[in-house]
Amino acid sequence: MMNLSLLNFTTTTFTTRSLSIFTSLSSLSLLPKRKPFFSPRPFFSLSSSLSVASAMDNAGGIPTKETPSSVDATTQEEYSSLSKLLQEFTDIPTIDKAWTFKSDNDDASRAMFVIGQPSLLSNKKRKSLLSSHILRKSNDSVSFQWAPFPIEMTGVTTMVPSPSGLKLLVIRNPEGDGPTHFEIWGPSSVKKEFSIPRTIHGSVYSDGWFEGISWNSDETSIAYVAEEPDSPKPTFNVFGYKKDGSSDKDCGSWKGQGDWEEDWGETYAGKKQPALFVMDIHSGEVLAVTGVGRELSVGQVAWAPPIEGRAYLVFVGWPSNNRKLGIKYCYNRPCALYAVNAPSFESGAGINRNAAEDSVAVNLTPSISSAFFPRFSPDGKFLVFLSAKSSVDSGAHSATDSLHKIEWPSNGKVGPPSKIVDVVPVVTCPEEGSFPGLYCSKFLPKPFLSDGETMVLSSYWGSAPAIITVNVLSGQVSRISPNNSNSSWDVLDLDSDNIIAVCSSPVSIPEIKYGSLVGKISGDAKWNWLDVLCPTTKCSDKCLSLLASLKFDILKIPVKDGVENLTKGASKPFEAIYVSSKSSDPKLLDPLIVILHGGPHTVSLSSFSKSHAFLSSLGFSLLIVNYRGSLGFGEEALQSLPGKVGSQDVNDVLTAIDHAIDKGLADPSKIAVLGGSHGGFLTTHLIGQAPEKFVAAAARNPVCNLALMVGTSDIPDWCYFEAYGIEGKSMYTESPSDEQLALLYSKSPIYHISKVKTPTLFLLGAKDLRVPVSNGIQYARALKEKGVENKVIVFPNDVHGIDRPQSDFESFLNIGLWFNKYCK
């Protein structure tokens, strides 16, 4: 940490009137109990069986130190050595979020950073707050003066500062059936605290998609999204059905299950009906927003500029009166922006509960199939939003985004606008080095610079995410992160007309960067990027030494495809990120791990990955392939894949491997392959279609049999679209025909299983709703039947991502052990 001796939160250099929530954050009373930020990590036992093994899942307990009796001393030593190394990478913190607050001193501001770090002992993701003074100096330099320690946010689901920085909302969702706790913090302590029972609403959404928490302008009310109360369930006692129901404490009766209701699929188990609520922060009174029926699931709520004194809420609505297909990572679900009157709370005479009862939500974007991330311009004259219309209209689960705006009325009534203006259209085929299109997974809460018309965004730019500006009046897009950087850049927040960003690469841990505007705001403005010393950029000397010994590059892979009539975009080279040792001897090449992303319409980024860094540090080179169909390369390249999965994507991976071999980057006798989800689909396809190519494989929740998945997944429509192409969208049915099942099977890895020879490790989440565990189990059993060596580890409480700390740790430790066994 830098200059910790200079820290003094009571210094008179900074006035704290508008930034007083920092005073409360420096008090440990924000948390029930302060815990150390860093803690030792446990060692645990591993199964050596080739059959299904249960993963460690004893959150809060002490892991066993026993090792299987069949494991010899050398293997035990390898377990110990690799687990210690993985622990050191696991301990590296991440920089997840930031807020900045103005000071009365124009040359100073303050910032809060949310720091993430997994806790293996508790099997949870630890979140901490780290605060800093920001001093902008006359010589165009900047100084961050950090608090001496981060403060752990124990039990905190989410937190949102008020617009002025004078208040801080802290929400704590219950782990069971208890109430949701709301806390309003002031300068030095909790000012208000409310417990909202489940009879009013369930947990508040903090998922990054349905999630929406918004303060009104005078900071008296908060709008948010929470689960609607459960429907009443039938009550029974020894005499049968009980008409009047019973309380939960009535031991003479019990609750039935009632009617089954669909939820929103993967990661949303039990999440059925997100609804809008408004809280008066003085009284704690909570009102459900009327005018929004159950035919909509809602999210991303924001207070709108008032119209003739009437308060409105703008939100995103997803139709939910038909089947709820899985929504996680699926931007092809139709959605629209709506406006509705906000309920008001009147002083003196009590609460005006019926002020908005005659209100009906108005669809603001009826002419476009997708609209989300609503953001008002600083002057309140127009509303900007992102659209995934390419996804919705084609059927792809994710595709190239577009940016739009509508006018917000200053008088009269809210209604559909006369025109939706296209600010940034979908880019179909970008020229070399030019803007490839918008690919945004998030927006800042306040993304505008001081001119009121320039937005700052993060967007995928091929394999390397970039920070861009968009002028919403002219539509001009400018890349403002360094053009010569292959690293990953992501904006965290704006500090007036400066930018706080995070930058990382496969060989460098996340670092904070401070972007200063040179001159006036314009499309061709220059930005000066400064390095910021930060406590989070420190890790163990061993990790730093290992990372310093690595290098990476982004390779351009020419397309080798015999298919005629390819679009121009589909004919362009795709990319692969290559990570290797700086001192590798061309005559003694390290074993190569080919890493494949899921989706298929996602992208592997040139950002830091703890798991990839761990594998690199074991002496493996990495070839991380962004095959055609990935995000970040234009719409034509992306749409070239649907209907050709299992062939075009497989050929792209084989082409990338051959390219690496031809360039002297890989030894053809020492190649392994690793992928999850659709990456697991490719992994199991590759070991079947190119059985002599790979000495080992590992698959995390792989798609192995589309004919099985289509009847069990939360996204059966995905199976049709990827297998048939765009016509699959209209073909989708809940009752596939014999012919359809036959085609789905022929597109699946299991179709090629008779040719598989490669020893394969399977890592499966038992609660996966996206690719149910039966897919991987069936394939592994078929390999075992054929006598192909394989190992299966099932994580009983994990979903598709297998990202609970203990499970992620055990998963990649086993991958390292597996590849060490067969590749060296």
C-alpha cells in the first residue's frame, strides 16, 4: 500500500459535507463482525476413483486431511504442491465495482471500491469495501490515498449510495425464509433500519439483470425489484383440508405444495415473479407498484424525470405469461421499456396508497423487440437504452447489440414515442481494426460526461475488451483505451470527466488505471492513462514471479473452410489468445492446453484468469480459441455458426491448433483440450472427430447429447437454433419429432463416441438446469463401457458455472493433476 501514513479521513483539505458516508464506512459498526481480509486456505481430499466422486461441500467445516489409500506418496506430494500453488492464485483479489463522490474541492474526490475474494473455508465469495481519496495534481498526475484496510461486507447482498453521497442503502437478503433487511446509513451510523417480511415481498434481486435499485432525486424513496410474495398454499390437518389456513407456527397442520409455477431457469431456481416496489426511507413503508400485471417480469427500474410534477418509474419488462425459458446469458428473450406512475407517500395525512391505482404501465418501445439498460441524459430530455434485437430476431442467445434513444416528454402524458432513434446500429462486417460493434454486458449507473451527450462504455473489441465513448447525438464511436493494447480494459466509474478503469491480461493481475481527458470532450479527444498503485495489485512473490515468466499474444487465424458462399464477415480471420513461457525452447515446447469458451456466442477475453494463470504456471502453454460465432467480431461472423455446430466450430479449433503447430508454438504430440458448456460440447466433439489429436481432455458441464438436453434443459430452444440455424427458432417445440431428435443426436458429440480414445475428466454440477448432469453422466458411462479412461467429479450443490469457491478450487486442481498425468 502506498503512503498509508498520509491517510487522515478528518483532514481539512477535503470537505466532507457531500461525502460523509465515508465517515460511516470507516467505522466497523457497518458490519456485524469484522473478519480478517486475508485468511489461510484449507487442504482437502480428492477422489481417485474413475466413477462418480462427490465434491467437497462442507461450508464452514474443516476439510478432511485423509487421502485415498490407493494414492502413493509421490501423488500425495503432487496434490499438496499443486493445491498450495492454486491457493496462492485463488487469494488474488478482484476489483468488482466502484463509486466516486464529488468534493467541494475541485481537485479532489473520494471513491469506494468493492473487492472480491473467494473464501474457501466458508465456501462463499467474500466482498469488502476499500475507500480512497483521489488527489488530482497540477502536473497532470493523480494520487490515490488508500484506507489502511478493507472492510468486509458480511451478510450484505448489495449497497447503493444516494445521488448526493450523503446516504447509503445496504440490503441484506435472508438465507432462509426470514425478512429482508434494509439499512439507511448516514455520516456516522445507521439512521434507519427496516425488516420487510415475506408477506410483502421476498428477496431483493441483485443478479445484475433483473436487478434494479434506484433513489429518487430528493432521496426520500427507493424503487427496487424483489420477488413477489408466494401464492397461498393449501393447509391440511388431521381432519383434512383446513379452509381458513393456518399460521406457520400451527403445529397441528401443515402446508401443501400448491400449484407448480415455473421459475426463470439456471441460477434463478425459485425466482418466479420479480416485481416493483417503492420504499419510503423515513417510515419504512413499502408499496407494490400498481399497473404492472403478472404477465410481466420486471427489472432494471429507474426513477424518471418528473412530468408536470408527477413521478414516473421506467423499467424493463419481460413477458412471463407463457413458458419461462431460461434467461441467464440469454439475451434473445423479448423485452421492452415501460413507464408507470410511481406511488407517492404523503406526509401528515398518511400514505397515498391509491395515487397510482389508475395507472397502467405504458410500453415505450413497442416497435423494437428488445430494450434494456435504460439511462436518462443528465438534462432529462432523452432516454438511451441498449437493444439485443439481433438476438431476439434471429434466435441467437447473444449477438451484436445496438444503442437507441427516445425523447422523454416534459409535459403531457407518457406514451410510445413517435420515433426510436438508432444511435449505434448493428455492425455486420467490420473492416480490419475498426469498431466491430457493440457488445456490452453492463452500463454504468451514470455513464455521461459533463457535456451531457457523450457516454462512456466498455465493449468487447475482438478478444480484447476496450473502453469507448459514444456521442448519442451524432452516433460517433471512439476507442479511448490505448489502441496498441492487447490487454482487457473495463470502466468502473466516472470521476467528473475522468475515468476509473481496471486493466488486466492473461499474464498480469487487475490494476486500476485513471484516464484523464486531454483538452475538450470530442470524438477525437486524447486520453492520458495513468497507473494507480493499489493494495489489490499485490499478490504473493511466487505468483508475481510465475506471471513475470509468461507472455501472451493474440493470433489471427485464417479461415480454412470448404463451404462456398460464405459471407464476407464469416471469411475473415478469427482469433486465439496464446499464452506461453518467455523462455520456452523451440525444440522443447511445453504441452499445449486448448481452451474453449461456452455459449457458443460468448468470447474468451484477454483478461486475467486465476485458473488459466494456474495452468500456465504448471508449465503449459494455452491456446484460447475464439472460433467464428464468438462475440466481438461483427454479426456476420457470429451468425455463420448456427446450423453448423459440431462442424464449423470444430474445424475452426482444429485450424487454430494446426496454425500453432505450423508456427512452431505447439508440439503435436502434447495437446490437451479443456472446455465448459458449449466449450465442453466442442471438447467431446474434438476427441471423437480427431481422436489422435489429444492426449487428455477435461469437460465442465459439457453438452454431449442434444437429443437428451432438449427435453431437460431450461433452454430447449437453444438446441433447435444451434442445430438448425435461424429456421430452428420457428421449429422449436416441446414435443420433438423422431426426425428432429435424430438430427439433434447426429449433431452431438455422443454420435462420435465409438472413436474416442482420449482420457477425459468430467466436472459436473448436480443442480445445473442449463445442461443437466445427465448429459455428462451418460457420455462418461458410455466411455467407461468402451474402456476409455475417465474420471467424474460431481459437485452436489453447484449449478452450471461450478463457481462456488470450493468447487472451483477442486475443479481446477483436478484439471491440473489430470493434464500433468497425461501430458508430461
